Amino acid sequence: MATTALPSRGYLEDDTPTVWAWIKSWLFTVDHKRIAILYLLAINFYFLLGGLAASVVRIELITPQGDLLSSDLYNRAFTLHGIIMVFFFLIPGIPAVLGNFLIPLMVGARDMAFPRLNLFSWYLYMIGGIFALSAAVFGGVDTGWTFYTPFSSTYSNSNVILTIAGAFVMGFSSIATGVNFIVTTHTMRAPGLTWFRLPLFVWSSYATSLIIVLATPVVGITLLLVAIERIWGVGIFDPALGGDPLLFQHLFWFYSHPAVYIMILPGFGVISELISTFSRKRIFGYEFIAFSSMAIAIIGFLVWGHHMFVSGQSVYAGLVFSFITMLVAIPSAIKVFNWTATLYKGSISYRTPMLYALGFIGLFVIGGLTGIFLGVVAIDIHVTDTYFVVAHFHYVMVGGTIMAYLGGIHFWWPKMTGRMYNEVWGGISALIIFVGFNMTFFPQFVLGYLGMPRRYHVYPQEFQVLHVLSSAGSTVLAIGFIIPLVYLTLSLWKGKLAGDNPWDATGLEWTVSSPPPAHNFDEIPVVTTEAYAYPPEAAERDAAAWRPGSPL
Amino acid sequence: MPDFPLFPEQASTFAGPIDALYGVLIALSLIFGGILPFIILYLMVRYHRSQKADRRNQPEGSLPLELTWTIIPLVLVLGVFFWGAFLYIDIRTPPERNLEIYVIGKQWMWHAQHPNGKRENNELHVPINQPVKLVMTSQDVIHSFYIPAFRVKQDVLPGRYTTMWFEATQTGEYHLFCAEYCGTEHSRMVGRVVAMSLADYERWLTTPGEIILPDGSAGAGGGGSTLIPSIGDPMALAGAQLFTNLGCVGCHRDDGAGIGPSMVGLYGVETRMQDGSLVTADENYLRESILNPGAKIVAGYANVMPSYDGQLSEDQLNQLIAYIKSLSDSESASTRLSNAQIASVVADELK
């Protein structure tokens, strides 16, 4: 029955006598699973906030005139959307929620290598978030999430310092999480769990953590320099003070391009898990997927200049950055082909996480291919800083990262909460999100090639039809995001009990109870098989057992 | 549905080649992005758990297959890269002979000055079938000069010059956008580019229009003065006067006998510096040498020039640079005014 109690001793349960003790047991927890839940709540709050800002922007753009908002308010709305989504949702999203919850379970450990550092990183995240929020409350910030100088350092009259402080503190939270993942993966693997037996989610989280640890300090220092110039007038970026405005862009993109891979790589890991489980077979080309993650992490450090093709950098720099950008497309393509090949001769089921995974592949292919357009300098000159770029990175960030995040949340929801969500609503909302997403962002490719610049509050009449289409799509998309919020929350009370392994998946996390006990494993497991050790006849047996009326 | 285009107008020599490359990229994308989803859909249906299918002998990986789908995309993207690279080099290499127009961006307007001194705001008049080179700088934050119909865009930075060139092919009016976010009124930092026949352009150049002051403000100040033609001094002549008035001419003598190097034939030439490096004397070098003379010292000269930082407007800097460039223009060498001639003209006026 749906209302039966969960198995006892789960990490969610406590024998705390008072409410205060219960609150304390959460706020001072060092359990990686509880920290993941704390992150889940905070990150979803920021996602809704960022989504609200996006809605305001889309509503304003229905008409070519600026009739809903003043220019200043509009600029603050898209800046808020960008900063919240990038720094407080996309970058921490999958690592902090799914990574925190799963990595110790997947490697067969009782917790992270540094549990207290893990909790500290959540507090840093919250402090950073409070800075950014207070900046919004006290009048907002209007620099765009990119903080280009000398606008941000000298000319903007908004709360630049508070916002920078938020992003700066948040950066340390990322670094702490990254260090924790790296050390945990190196030192805490269960006996017999060799590197090539690791689930691909661990591989991609490891690659992500390397980028986080190497790149985040650069953006921290850069933002600090902006603050120093702004407060004390030290000439670093503003030529009027003797600085160099392009220096900021080099430093900023040296982090912010790898940051794109911080956002998407964990998504690749999630998708690998989902495709394998719901095809009931070993992932195709395991080593190629694992190494392509590492290749992306490394090459991703050498392409930052492709954000600056029209900034005034030399022709030679443009050519070199364009060339390396072309190369980074290859490992991404390898992944897509291997996922597709995994479907061959599998026994595929259309459960909600699988729908998200398939949607991810479709959208990521479009996002990736349009990335090649932008990597060709001659085309980039025309479409950079237009809606073409906006559409491209939303296909990668929303179509990629958010689809993977939602797919992962659905997949591991039974493990995290012990209960199943409503499969029918799950499928419906996945389809609504897919349709709404394409309606919102596909017209923006056309807008961009027509020449509609981004960050425009008012625009020429001829772009209106496509803007209206895009805004209509965003309404559908918003509905698609709200539905899971409702049925996932309801499932906490009404959901069917999940059992230890509802998907019949491989992986150490499915060998423990749902929700897992506080210390994960009674006995540290000894691993003798690779990840995705589905027997060769698993797919055949699964298909043979299917009867009309079984789940699709 | 009126006014619902899918592709922008083609109005410059770049538009055709860029659209062709764009079309090829779309075609390649359709091969990958169009076929792959159908393969996925086919596999999804064929191997759905409810379907009877042969699921024995599952492959776990295949090196030949991995190599195939690594090498084919690699060859394709490299092909696209080289195509795009040659086009890019074209876009960044202006022809020797071109019409130079100086552009200043500021929050939130564009200001342009033509060689004969005519100024305009938020509009750019250009002749068709004629290479036009824009020499651009900003007075405050970073802007970006973008003409979608010409497929050209270039960021405009404070404290240095960036250049861009194009050759319009169709007469007409086109959008001019600021493409780099620059603050409150960013979306109103727009205007129009008017492409006209050469004859019309020359007529326009010599037609008095609305008066535009050097700081870019239009028709300000005294009521009666609006009748004064807005055609100012030709930029090079204005620069020559500045060159004399500021005292530059005392050291930078044409015959090269002064304390500073001669400006004749300097522009665009590689010059040896004190530290042995070679520097091409482009707009940015000239600008730096005026505002921060100690940054690069020409071999054989001493670091004695005072800085002119803060004493010159962007506009005056443009004029000075236009003058120095005119000293390298072999075409006009015969008609060029020498420093001495200008000095005497100014001296006459002072009497």
C-alpha cells in the first residue's frame, strides 16, 4: 500500500525528541545524503527564481516596444536570470545534488573523504546565494552575467560588488565540492573497484571536479580585481585608468568556457547511466565515453578565445581558437554515437528517466552542431551577440544540463526518498518540456541569423512574430517544469514504496535499501564485476517477460 | 504574413560567401542532426521491450566503428574550419585603397566623421561598390558595431582603435545595431546605414545638413548657428592644424632633423624600437605614442615627449591620426601641405 511506512534506519529518519533537535540534525549533518537534500532544496529554489526572471523577460519581449518594464528593470531581469541560473543552478546543480548523494554510494564508501568540508561547501553556497539575492533586493544589478569591463568596474550604477561577492563565495563552495570528489574517487573506492569498473557518472564527475579545481580560482581572482577597480579605482581593466578592457574577457572566459563543461559533463554521466539501465545492457564503448570526458575537460581549457572573435583579438588568435574549438566537437560526437549504439539490441523501456535521456540526445545534438557554426569565425562574426548564441547555449544548458538533471532526479528519486513518483505524469511532463523547449528556442536561431542582437529591451517590428512564438513556447516550458514539482512533492506521502532496486539496475547504490541507511553499507562491498554488468541475456529475458499491461 | 523573413538581406560582398558557408553547415547538420534522431527513433521502436527481436550477440564496443565516427566528423569539421578560416582572413584584411570613416561609440549613440569632415549621428552613409574601412573607438564602455545586412560586426573598445571593412553592393537602408551590451539604453543605440551610389554619396558629403558638434551632440547651442553648414574642415586638414597648434611640428620635422622622428611615410610601416623590436605603425601605435609616448621609443630617439593624455578629445585624436596617415598617402603626396606651409598659413591667420 502506498501509505505503508518506509523501512526504518533510513538516513531520512531520526530519533530526535524536539523540533529544534530535528532542525539541528539537518543543519549540522555531515551525511553526504542529507547534504545532497539540503542542496536539492536550495538549488530548486534558485531554479524557480531564475525561471521567474526569465518569464518576465519573455513577457516583455512579446511586443517590440518596452511597455512592461523600464530599460533598467529589463536589464536587471536578464542579469538576474543569467547569474542565478549559471552560478546558482547550472554549475552546482548535478554535482552538488546527484554527485553528493551518489558518489560515495557508487564507489562503495560510507561518506565523502571530507564530510565536514562537504557541509561547509553548502554553507558557502548559501552565503553566496544570500549575497546575490540581497543584491537583487537592494535594486538589482545590470551588468549581464558576464560582468564585462569597464562597464561593470566603472560605469554601472547597480549592486555590482554584492553580486560579485556572491559569485566569489559560491566559487569556493564549488572548489570544496570538487576537491572532495577527487579525493573520494582516488582514495575511497571499495576493494576491487578499479578505475575501469567505475560507473560513467563517477568518471564524468571526476573530470568535472578537475575543471572546477583548476578553473574556479581564476574567476575568483578576476571578480576580485573588478571589485578592487570599482572600489579603489586601481586601473586594471578600465583604459581611462590605464587598464586593459580585453584582459577581463580573457580571464573571465578562461574560467567561463570550462564552466560550460562543468555544467554539461555531469549530465553526460547521468545520461550514460540512464541509457544503459533502460536498454538493459552494457553501455557501448565504455572506454571511449570515459576518455572523451577527460578529452573534453582538457581541450575545454584551450578554447576560451572563441567568445572573443569580434572583440579585437588578432587574426592569428582567432584562427587558433577556431581550430581547437572544432576539435572539441569530436569527443562530444563520440559520446552521442556510443549512446545511440547502446540502444541496438537492447530491451528499451520508455520510463520517465529514459524519455529525458532520449530528449537530451536530440537537443544536445542541435546544441552541439550549432556550436560548430559558432566556432567558424566567419559565421560567428555575423551571429555572435545575437539570439543565435542565446539559442545555442540554451540548447546545451537547458536541453542538455536540465534534461539530464531532471532525468537523474527521476531515476534516483526512489533511492533518495524510498518512494516512486507518478509515472504517467512523469511521461507527460517530459514530453511537454521537450515540445515547449523547442518552441521557445528554435525560433531564436532564425532571429539570430536575421540579426536580432541579444540583451535588447526594444527591437524592430520585423522580429515580433518570432519573439511571440518564443514567448508562447516558454509558457509551455514553464508548465512542464511545474508539473514535476507537484507530483514529486506529492510522491513523498502518496508514492508507492520503491524497494531497493526498482529499475533492476546495476551499481552499488541499488544494493542498499531505499532510502539508504545513514552509514550506507553495513559491510564495505567487494567488487568483482565492471559497471553495467548486465548478463548477455538480460535484454532478451526482459523482453520475454513483457506482457500487455506491463510498463511501457 | 507580411514582414516574416527567414534570412536577412544580402547587401555586401561578404553576405553571399557567408550565407553559402552557412547553407553548407545547415546541410551537414541535417545529415547528422536530421538522420540521427530517426535512427534513435527506429531503435527505440524496434528494440522496445514489447517487441520480439533478435537480442543475441550484443556488441560491447567496436574499434572500427569508433574510428569511423571519430574520423569522418573530424575530416568534415576540419574542412569547414579551413573554408571559414580563408573567409575570415578576407573579412579581416581591408584592401589597400579604401574610404576611411572614423566612428566613435558612446553611451548610447554612434558618431561618425567622413574624410571631408562631415559628421553624422546614428547614421552611416556609405557608397556602394567601394571598400569602406571604419576606424572605431569608444569614449566609455565596450560597444559593438553591427550591420546584419552586411554580415559584419566588430567590438568598439575604449582606449584603442579597432577596424572593420566592407563593400556594400545594394543601395538601401539597413539596420545598424550596437551588439555588445553597454548599459541602460543599449537597445536604443541603433541607427541606420544608408548605402548610396558613389555620385549620391559625394553629393551627400557636400550637402550641408543638421549641425553636429564634435562631441556628437546634434544642433546644440546658439539658435542662429543652425544655418552654418555642418561640413567641417577635412579631417586631415584639421589634424594638420592641431599638429601645429599643439607644437608637434617643432620636434617631428618633415625632414627628419627634429628631436622626434618624422611622420612622413610612417603609417603602416614597420619601425625599429629602442629595445630592438619591430612595431607596425598602425592607428593603435600612433594613439599610444600620443597619449603615452614613453611606452615605445623609436630607436635613435630619446624619451622626451610629454604625454597628451587628457588634453585631446577622441575626435581630435582621430583628426591627428588622419593627418599623420595622409603623410603616407603617395596619391596625395603632391597636393599634401607640408608642415611648414601649414605653419605659415596659421601664422598668417594669427596676424
